[in-house]
Amino acid sequence: MTDLDALANASLAQIGACDALAALEELRAQLLGKKGQLTLRLQAVGKLPVAERREAGQAINTAKQQLEQAFAARHAALERA
């Protein structure tokens, strides 16, 4: 398991544990915001060797999409509650 996988798995667990919309939005900012953990990783892709950029970018984007879907699902669940 890579550290990106570990970050994604831990983040998914944190999303599921959020019990308030404010906490969910704070977590979203920490992960996906301007200085979020995934955003910083995406910015760092340009510093990687050319051969590694494509694979790293795809992996980060896949993780980001998973987190965005989890955020949307949890947001909807909290609004219904």
C-alpha cells in the first residue's frame, strides 16, 4: 500500500465519521482545498521525473474522485439526518 492509498483510506474513514456538515466541510478543505493534501500532491507531480508523472497524476486524480464522491454522499446523508 502506498502512502497515497493510506491517505485515501484514512480520509474515507474520516469522511464516514463526520457527524456535522461543518466538520465535513473542514475536512474537505484539508484534503481538497487550495493547500489541501491532495492538491499539494497534484502540484508536486510536475517535479517528478517525466516517466513517473502520468502514473502519479492518474493515481492522485483517482483518489481525488473517490474522495469527492464520498464527500457528496456523506453531505447528502447529513442533510437528510
